[in-house]
Amino acid sequence: MKSRAVIALGDGSFELANLQVAEDPGVDEVLVRIRAAGVCHTDYDSLTWGKAIVMGHEGAGEVVAVGENVKTVVAGDRVVLNWAISCGECFQCQRGNFAICEKHSPVASPTPLEGHARVEATLRSNGQPIERSFNIGTMSELTMVRKEAVVKIPEGNDISYEAACIIGCGVMTGYGSVVNAAKVEAGSSVVVIGCGGVGLNVIQGARIAGAGRIIALDLSAERLVMAQQFGATHVIQTQQDDVGLLRAAAEVRVLTETRGADYAFEATAVPALGAAPLAMIRNAGTAVQVSGIEEDLTIDMNLFEWDKTYLNPLYGLCNAPVDFPKMLELYQQGDLLLDEMITRTYKLDQLGEAFADMHAGRNAKGVISFSI
């Protein structure tokens, strides 16, 4: 079956191309027609991964066909895609660490393609197989994935594909870091550094968890307005020359009875701010690095005093079969704001414009819609 898709070429560029996707799923596979795909910084990073791949790792769509061993979905079901599938049997899965499955994880597994949909199920125009970003490649009209990579949207849930697709990474990462990793307690104080797509989901995760004081920090006044829409009770506009955000940390202490916040989350992806949440929390508080910083850092170890905890969770400790239905229910109840997060939708051939808007900070979240 022919499929239009965006291909990252590995050298910083991308192209719109036609792929050939197998129409007959293997026994454990699901063929999905993608209706919407989220756009995030990881997608931009994938342009320079040194190889050609089908782009996209946030997606929602409709099941076209399923393999004979697939019992969780049928053709016609609406689904959200999940890139961190788990085997349920390895060392990490047995300990509940499903996002870092040793067999299937595209980032933590020593054999990241093992157990995923057949590589040869997707061919380029020259007949050569092509990998998909995080083994799902959602910036494509069609994709073949493992059965564990799809979670059914319940009947009666009226979420749009555009809103559903962002659950697959940005929402899960922010919300899960609050609920699954930090386990924010009701009535507590929370600081969120950075109010982009992930940071806004940290904010609403804290609101849903019942945090009493949610303090949002960002350079952008416009993003701080969005932060209040999603649940921030206080905002602090930071300054570019505030090294390590130490001046902002002093303002946080004023707002938290001089001792610092109970929890602080970094969601900027700026390496220089990797230690900033430690400066925001009280003794025995919890700092969480949400954005996936991987660069070398120099940290003043005094920031760890006393009894502070620093967490670096992957994907909000996602367990998609459990977490996605919870978030879909929260959306249906009006608690998890997703429609409000989508600033703009784009056609597939407007990805360059979507990246430009993302880097300019114009979007909370941009989404590729296959219906426009």
C-alpha cells in the first residue's frame, strides 16, 4: 500500500516521499492509518541521526488490519500509538520498569529492533527497507507496528486524533513525571522550569495531583500566560543572565515559606539548567529532570544538601496499557486539557513551518493533521 511520509535523511534535512507499506500484518502486528502526528524537538533532532528514517513518534489513527495473534484491537478501532513497548518478561519489565524494557525499548534495549514490526514491511521508492523513528514512524499515512504499540481509544470517548496523538509522548512525559515518578502529593508546592509542551503537561499533572502551589518559570511572558491556563498558581519570568536561575530560586523561597518547594521539574532541555531544580527545592525535596538532557554537566554538589533526591525518569515511567486509558478518561472528564494545547495544525508538507514555529516558541504544541 502506498503511503506519503516525511523521511529524515540523517544530514539535517528531510524530504516528502512515497513509501510502500505491507498490507498484510504479521501475526503480532497492526497496520495503522495515521490521522495525526505530534511535532516535537526530538523529531527535529532525528534529522541528524546519521541515517534515513521515517519521522515521527507521536501518533493516533485508525486500525486497518491486524495479525492473527492480536486480540486488543480490530480493524476500525481508533488508537493512540506508544513508542516504548514492553515485552513484560525481561529483568526491567518484571520490576515494573516498562519504558526501559531490555528487549523492545528503542533507547534502552541493546537490540532495539528486536520484536518490532518487520523492517521490510516499509520500503522506499528504490525498494530498500527503511527504519521508522522509535519503531513507529508516525509522520506517514500508514505504519506497521507491534501490537503493544497501540492502545485503543474507548468507544464513546470523543477525543480528536489531533488531541489524542500528543498523549503518545509529550503529555505522557510531563504528566507521568509528576504522577508516576515524583508522586506529587496533594497540597504540596511544585516548581516547573520551562513552559513548553512538556512543561505545560507537568503543570497540569501537578494540578490533577492536587498540588496546592504550582510556580511556573519561563523566559517568555506569553508562555507564562499559557502556564496559568493549564494550572499554574504563580509565575516568575526568568532572565537570560540569571545563571543557574539562582535569582529565580530566591523568589521561589519567598513563595514557599523561605524553605523551597517540595518538588521542582526541569522541562527546558537547556543543559545549563540541568541542576536548576535542585536550587528550587527544600531540604529532602525532589528534583526531576524531565527534558532528556544528555550533555555533560558541572554541578555544585552543595545544591544536593540536604537529603535532596534527583530523578531522571524516561517517558514519565510510562506503562501505556495503564497510563493511556487513565489520561483518556481524564480528558473526557475535562481535567486533562489537550485541545487547548494544540496551537496550530499543519499539513504533512508543512513540517518545515511547524519546526520554525516550534523553535520560535509560538506553539504550545504543533500537530501534523492528515485530514487537512
